[in-house]
Amino acid sequence: MNDANILIVDDERAIVEMVATVLRKEGFSSIDTASSGEDALALCERKRYDLVLLDIMMPGASGLEICPFIRRTTDAPILFLTARSSDFDVLSGFAVGGDDYIKKPFNPLEVVARVRAQLRKVSRTTTTAVVDHADTIYNFGRFQVDEAKAALFVEGKQVHCPALVFQLLVFLCKHPNRVFSKSELYERVWGESMLNDDNTVMVHIHRIRERVELDPSNPQYIVNVRGIGYKLVTANNAGGQYAT
């Protein structure tokens, strides 16, 4: 984990140096920094990063503006550093591809804890993908999920799917027609308690719908059971079938 390549993007030099220093003290040696969104994009095009710490408020292109472009180059976790605290701002960060957010001012040790947590999740997903070679394909008509190849196909075409979005989709495919609350999904997929934040599951459900639904605003596959949670419906309701 400590050999992870980490990119810190923030126009406040003091914050960059503080975070980089703390991470290095905790054993992370491969750390790059950028002071603007444009510099960050240039770095991401030349090097593979395992995690990105991205400030939202920067001169020029903001973190929210460049996040989708970073996401095109990597599935690595993106953690927003933000002085904004409204639900709208937080949801905006998730919507453009962020995986977590840290509110300023922050305790540097919190940053280390969040970084380690995100890297553990990625490691757990990668390990599962390597170990599980079962030739398992979930077919729902409009889309198919090939678990062994970590691939999503929609109408016959492979669609890019970030690691945790894919992991959530696979979990739902393995339990068709069963309703799960947000907290259950978070605990089963993310591997830890949700505590007070249920935005993560909601945003990842939205990302799945953007990929598999014909009309994401009127979902036929990933449906919300009001007051309970979400489920992936199969043939009787969505025209698909469940196959292994």
C-alpha cells in the first residue's frame, strides 16, 4: 500500500507541503504535487496514479471541472479537499467522479486515514478480481456483466466502469430482486460502517444507472423501493435474465 503513487493538487502551497510531509512520514514515498488543474491533467496523462487528492477551489479550472477529465485517465480514488460543506457541493463532487471528500480545515491524520481507507478498498477489489477466475456472466438483456473479466457490456458494447461502481453492480447482480438498504450496501461493498454519510451509495447507484438504463431518470433495472433501499430487478420486471 505504501508504494502507491499519490498526486496532491492544491494551489495553497502550505497545504500541499503539509499533506505531503505527513504522508511521507506515514511511509508513502511516491508523491507528486500540482498547483493547478491544468498541471494535474498533464501529470495524469504521463503517469499512473493510485490516488488523487484534489482541491475544489483553484484559480483557472476548478477541481470539479477537471475531475471528469482525470477520471477518463484513471479509476484511482479521487478525494476532494474542500472548504465547501453544503450537501449540494458534496453531491456535485460525487457526481463528477469523486470518491470521498475531506472538509477544510482538516487534521492531517484524517487525510492519512482516508487515503489508507481508499487504498484498502482498491486493494480488496483488485485481489478479488485476481483470485476469482469463475467464468460468471450476468445477463440482463440490455446489459451483461462479466465478473471474471471485470467488464460491463451495454447493447453489445463494452462500457467503462470505475472499480467501485463495478463492484456494487456485481453485488446487486449476485442478489437479484433482493432489496438492500443504503447502509447494507455500504457495509457489504465498501466493507465498513456507513456512519452518517449515505451520499456515496446514492451517487454510485446513479453512476450505474447512467451506464445500464435506457432512461436513467426512469430506471427499469436498478430501482428504488421507497423507504427501504435499492434492488436489481430481473426478467419479470425488466426484460432481462439471470445467468451464470
